Amino acid sequence: MYFFCIFALTKTENAMIDQATVQKILDAADIVDVVSDFVTLKRRGANFVGLCPFHNDRNPSFYVSRAKGYCKCFSCGKGGSAVGFIMEHQQMTYVEALRYLAAKYHIEIEEREMTSEERQRQSEREAMLMVNEWACDYFEHQLHDTSAGQDIGMAYFRERGFGDAIIKRFRLGYSSEGRSALYDAAVKAGFNRKVLFDVGLCIDDERGGGYDRFRGRVIFPIFNVAGKVVGFGGRTLRGDKAKYVNSPESIVYNKRNELYGLFQAKREMTKQGKCFIVEGYADVISMHQAGFENVIASSGTALTEGHIHQIHRFTENITELFDGDAAGVHAAMRGVDMLLEQGMNIKILVLPDDDDPDSFSRKHTSDEVRRFIDDHETDFIRFKTSVLLQGTGDDPIKRTEAITEVVKSIAVIPQPIKRSVYAKECASMFDVDEQMILREIQKYVLAKRDADWKRREREKNLRDLPSTTTPPAEDHEANDTVTTTIPPPSGSTEIKKQSTAFERCEREVIRLVAKYGMCFYCNTTYDDGVTSPTTVTEFIYNETTADGITFRTPLYNRIFEIAIDHLDKFYEDLEQLTSQLNDQAAVKVAQKLAEIDVTGHTAESIENEEKKIRSAVAKEVEDNIAIFRANYLERILCSAENDEVRNAAYDMVTERYRLSKIHSLWGSVASGVERLKPLVNSALNVWRLTVVMHKAQELERRIQSTDIDEGLRLMAELDRTKRLLADLSKASGERVVVPPIST
């Protein structure tokens, strides 16, 4: 079973933050207090509202709920728990956000020394990151504090126009000409030579020593989005054949996922809602120095899906800057379809001849560069159309090829409205019928969907090969147990329907877990005769275990396991809270009883007044406990370290037009459990029905392609399955028709 426990690595090599300290930070963080540092909030009923900090919000649409512990913009959809808000707004990692909140609430980060076993288990990744950080300091020292660094490295940077501030911000450095200067220093500092080779700083000389990869070069450290040094780029200052040398790929550095300058640019990318993409290190640095801090580079490689995913975290608007020569125009045409396919908004800016972003930004003032961008950046589809139209003249074949290329690019755009707008422009620019363009686009859209589906099915079949090729075990006894391990039937439409149906059913169940997982559901009497109160999570676990149902969707399964793993801690916290509330209630009752004016009252009326007071206070305790139950799990899930878990849980608990929190919908949380039961039972029944229906479909499919003996056995099993289906349908009060099997 998945054990959900956060161990946040600190800056100290041998220290860790344990779960207790993390929970202390999460408990202290007041969402209204945290958001108020960045957003002016006004009370509106039980909530607070303000202008959204994540988009250009003119009307307040950003709601903050202190009771629920999270915020949400109902316009752009962004928000989260206190941790999630800080991560999104300040562009921090999970651990950085925890440290930010700890500092805000003056919580001391209680660190403990790692045991020898824990040190031994410390990952190779951490070792590589440590040696990279050390090397970055080493290269900076060589640049600033040695005569060779000043005469050679710094002279080169000055020639490029780099000032002290920008050199410090990007932590530029220099590697001396010595064959093994860094290697010798690193070994002397106690670093393992194998780590030096694995990370690519040094190369094994196969004689028990090593030599430096970057000797005699100026150094451009490469940071990941969290600010960790993951690699280096080195530019030669001699006549070496290789002008640039980069770190090889390793556990910490994958060039298909890392973008140069993203760490320094991410905050401005979010603020501006846009980023500029250039080609090289110097381009990024010069543009930053010119005042354009939302600039990143792919470091000479074509953009990949990994790069696009990183960019999409901060903005969906991209302008690519290219050199003004023919090679620059050709480069502008490559790889942009991938950006369009990911829903990005792409513009192209081709610089004047003989200029690149580095030289252009140094020749002009910031205002001149900004005006040039505003005047010359062009939507990619228009740019591609204009380029392809050049030289076509009246040649119908060339014009047809040009139209086809543009149509293919439009077809990858996921938004139908945007495709339609581009189709209209394409038809106008090529002077062809718009409906014809739309038909061609639709043809490519359908072809792509089919190709994508086939690819996913091939990948799925490869993953499922061991289980799906194993023949089912013989079982001639009646068996009404529902399982989800039966391979899906053939036929693309049916498989798609099944996948969608299962995901939809599972999502509704896991949504109820996320929102109400620790709410009281019922009392359960177990086989040993013990009766105990049961939460929604426990009830769903008991029911699914008895039915043999498990979550097919990995993310939902992970969320459910987190809920199960937190049950013991929940009951500990519940017991502690109940004790505190009872103590407070006793004090409150005593105070209110002392305030009763007994003048003119009979003993009976005083007794009645006392009963009312005790009843009201007891009801208050009951409601507070129920609110604690209702908020417990969603706060944990919405503050989870895992991005997928945190984002999915947040979406589920903040869905608009869904049922509100039990206590806000029904007035009294304690009385809301009876309303919760039909929701849970309905969700579980729909899930069961879906599983059994697809089992029946699979049995019918197998009957059509088997021998007589096996067919008779399968028919008997099908009969039992249909009886079970009828019973479930009757229990749910719905009429269910099993759809025919696709053949």
C-alpha cells in the first residue's frame, strides 16, 4: 500500500524535514492571511473576494475560503491551498513554498541528522546536484578571482557587453586551461570520481585519473526550473572545432526537458503572460540585460514536448525570435506544429539581416527593441502562409502544396474555434473557398485522431501484454464477484467507450472521497462482533474490496491510497480535537449557567434552561467535529507534494455547480450524513453496473470465438453475470440496457 509521507530535503546535505514539521506548517498557514500578502481581499459573506493575481482581472473573480482552506479564480481556474497558491504565484517548488510559509509564521524548521543508513540511501541524483553546485562555485571563483579568469573569461564577457549584475545573476564562470584542474580540486574536496564522470564534468582517462571536459572555456551554468544546477555549457575562446560543449545527459540533465534561462525568466513569463524563445546562451543574457526578462532558449536543439510542457506551466503565448537570413526563416518553420498542437499561441519575429537577438539587443535601446517587436511579430499561420506564397506565382502545383502545408498546421490546433478563424484567413490569403479549406482541415484532424488512438492502443497493449495473453482460469462454480482485470473487447469505438465510462465512474467515487472522505458514514459491525463508526473512505474501501473492484485510473488509485493511509492519523487528530472541544464546552456551559438569572424562575424552568444550554453547546461541538471531518482530507490532498494529486484534488473539491460542502448546503453538518449516503451509494452502484456491463460484453465477445465446451461454460457465466446486472439495476432503481458488442 502506498505510504504517503513527505520528507523535504533541505539545503543541508545531511538534514531532513520530517512529516510532523511539514504538517505543523500546513496547519499554521491561514489561506486568507497568505493570499492577502498579494491580493486585496474584501469579505463577501463567509468568503473573501479580490482581483485574480494570475490574469488581467477587471471584475473580482478570485474567491478565498478560510473554512475550506483554499482559493479559486472562477474565471481562469487557478488557485489552490496555501502551499499551492505560493507555488503558483511565486513560482516556487513544493519545498520552497513550505520554507516560505515557515518563515512567514515563524516556524523553526526542525531538522535532524540523517542516520548512516539514510545517508547511504541518499540518491545518486542528490550527489550529482551537489557536485554541480560545487562546480558552479568553482567556475565563478575561477572567473572572478584568478588572473586568467579576468584576462580571458571576463574580457570575453565584457566584449559581449555583459555587466556585473547579469554575470552574477546567470552565475557565469570560467574553466582554466589546466588539463585536470577541476578534477584534482573536486577529488581533493572529497567528491567521488565516478560522480564527476557520470555528471559529465570530467572524463575518465582510463589510467586511474581524469581530465576536465570544459577546460579553457567560458561557462554558462544550466539551471532547472527550481534553480538547481543540472548542467553546463562551455564556449571555446580558442580555435577548437567544437565551438560549444555541453554536459552529457545524466540523471539530473535531460536536454529534451531543460530550457536555458527558464529559472531566471519564469516569474516574468507569468507576469507578462508571454515568453520569447531564442537560440543560444548569449541571446538570452543580452535580452535579459536589455530589460526583456521573459526570454528563454532551447540551447541549439529543436523544441520538444518536454520543453513545451515546461513553458506551458507559466504561459501559453510564445514569440520565437530568429535570425534574418534564410537559415533563420527555415528554422522558424521547424517544430512549430508541435507548439500549435499543445494549444500554444505562436508568433514569429524575424530579425533584420545579419542580426541575432544578441547583436540586435546590443545595437538598440530597450524601447527600440520593444517597438520593433510590436511592429514586426507575426502570427505563425500568417507567417507560414506568406513564406509559402513566395515564388509560387501562378503555378497551381506549388500553390496546392503551399495550401496543404498550411492546412496541416491548422489541423493540429486543438481549439475548433481557432481552427475556424485560421481557416477563414487561409482561404482569404490563398483566394480559395473557405468550405474546401474546412473540409481539408477536418480530414487531417480525423486522420490524426485515428493515428493517435492507434498509437495509444499499441502502447497499452504492450503494457498489458502479460495479463491479457494469459488464458482465464477455469472456474465452473457460480461466481458473482466483479473484477476489473478482464481485457477490453476489440473494436476501437467500444474500447474508447469503456475507457471513458470507467474513468467517469471512478472520478465520481474519488471526488466523494476527496470532498467527504473522513465524514462519518455509518456504524459497521465486523466479523469479530465489534461495532465502530465508519468514514466514507472506509465504507468505499470495504465495498470495493468485497466486490473485487479497484481503480483502473492510476491517479485516482493513488488518491484513494493516500486517503486510506491517513486514516490512523485522522483518528488520532479527531480524538485530540474531541477532547479539546469537550473541555471548552464544559467551560462554556459553566459560564452560561452562571449567567442565568434565577429571579422569578421555578426549579423546573431553570432545569429547562440548563437543558437548552447543554443541548446548544453539544450541538456546537458536534458541528465543529463534523466540519473538521469534512475538511480534513481535502486539505491534505490539496496540499500534497505530488503535482498531479494536488491539482486533481483541487479541481474536484472546487468544481462549480457541484454540491456545496455539507455544512453550507444543509445548515448543520451533523445532520448532513443522511444526504451523503445516497450520493455514495449511487456512485458505487453506477461503478458496479459499468464493470458488470463490460464483463457481460466481454463474455459475449469471447463466446463468439471459442469452441463448444468453452462456449457452454462462458454462457453459464454470462447468465450469472446478467442476473447480477439485473439485481444491481433493480437495486439502483434504474433500467439498464447492455449495449451490443462491436464486432
